[in-house]
Amino acid sequence: MVVLPLVLALPEPLALVSLVVVTQTSLVELIGMVAYVKIVPWIIMTDRPLQLSRIPSP
């Protein structure tokens, strides 16, 4: 939502831009929440540890 103040400062003929920015932000948050709801329980319930890197430790 950092972009919203910049979008609201645009002239009146570009008022549709603010609607597009808010809608896009909401959709991205919704998709991210659905992904977290699906992925986080899978990570928690697996018996194997989560490998963040494939580089062997020294």
C-alpha cells in the first residue's frame, strides 16, 4: 500500500488507477493467504526437517 498515496495524487482523469491498485493489492494478499493456509500445515506436519539450503555445512 506504499503506492496508494502516489496513486491518489494523480489527476482526476486517472482515477481508475487507484481502483486497480487497491484491487490488485487485495488479490495478491488473498492468494498469499490461501498459499500460507495450504503450505504452512504441510511444513509443520511433515516428519522430515525443512531443508533451506542444499549446501553441506562444513
